[in-house]
Amino acid sequence: MSWTDANTVKIHLLGFLVNGLEVVDHEITLEGSAEIQLPHRNLLSGSVRVAGLLAENPSGPEQLTLNGTSWQGLGVQNVLRNSVVLTDDLALSTRFIENVDFAVDAVGGKVKRLSGSSIGDGESVYVWFIPLTLYSNGSDYDVDLSAGTLERLVGGDIPDPATMLVSYEVNEAAVTDTLISEAIVEAEDKIAALLKLEYDTESSDQGLKTGATELTLAIISDSLALHSLGGGTDSHADDRARRLMELARRFELRAQATLSRFISQPLPSELQLK
């Protein structure tokens, strides 16, 4: 018996559950060696960036000449987002607008003039910004990518306590192959148990294939809702879990309608939406 498969399920998941998610400058407080739960699990290896705001005053002014739309370095990397100020003189007579007159690469520590901006091509500007201090995994902090937890390491350079800005990406494989495989087995087992006498596990009707896929998606969505509620400090977990449960319900109803001509009684539902 194999009415659906992981590749078919992933086609339907693509775009709303399997896509990676980027989190930028999530604020946490590290104290001692206490473990902090980040809003998400299954973090992408190499994507975690932990930075501290230690500067008491902005850096600058730096004078830069912006030619065309080429990037110009600020002399440092890792600056606080939305902290870059560009003016036409030291008196701040004209303050240019980010994303209208200029763009910022906060991680790379670069700015560039935007086409059509108020900054003339080849014009010199003055720049102020707030630098961040970047810390190292393994020496200053330790991160568990699977669990989405982070802790300060005693003996590292992170002050105790300290407010940190954490950026990371959620792994595109957050809906793991293991979860998909288990959901397929569960969905097909439920269908097989309710088949009418004229059908069996070797039946290859398209409706059985479609229904198995829809029921698998319902099980995955429901599992992700439970996973979301276990996300710890994420203030949006309740809302995200409810939306996933509603999605699971939609898939379940679709599966019920698709499979109605193949099964002897309705599929049992474990979803109770209020």
C-alpha cells in the first residue's frame, strides 16, 4: 500500500510550511549559564548570529562619497539596524531617508545610494551609526540548533547579565522527512481500516491517492500546531497554532469529501476547534 509519498506531500507544503524563516535581532537576556528558549527550533546551521549593543554613543561622523549605486563600507561590520544616519553636512541640515535615499547592509557594514534618491551621484555624505559586538559560538555562547536554545558560556566575552540581539534562519526542513513519513503511515492506516469491501490496500484509484495526501497534510499541520505551542518564549505561538489547526481542519474536511466514496464510515477526527 502506498497511495501517497513524501515528494507529493512536499509539493503541497511548499510555500507555507517548508520555506525557511529569517528572524532578525530577536532580543534576549543572558544571565549566568541559564538556557534561553528562542522562538523557533530547527535552526539552520551557520545562520545564528549573536550580537551585543555595548557602544554608549554612535560612531561617526564618517565621510563617504557615494558613486552610482555601489556599496561603500563604513569601516566596521555589524551595525545596529535602523541606527544609520546620513546627512549632507555636519550640521545635519538635510537628513536622508533609509530605503528611499540610501540602503544599508547592517551585517556587512555598508551603505549605498539608491537610484532616484535625493543624494546626488558622487556626492559626499556624513554617516553616523551604532556598532554591535559580535560573539562566537562555542567560546562565548552555545546553541542547540534542533531545540532552538542558547546559553551564555562562563569564561566567554559576553557580560553577565547581558541583553543580546539574536538573528537566525529556521531550517527549510523544519517539516522533517521523518514527520512526513510517519504522517503518511498514519493517514494510510486510517484509510485502510475503513475501506469498503470493493476496495483494498492495492486499489489505485486517484481519489485514494488524493485523499491520502490531504489526510497526511492534515496530520502534519496538526503536529506543527502542537510543536508551535511548545515554542517557549514566542508570543505569537497561540495565534500560529490556531492557524495551523484551522489549516489541518481544512485538509481533513477535504480528505473526508474525497474519500467518502471509498470508505464505509467517516474518518475519525481528533481536531476540536472552538
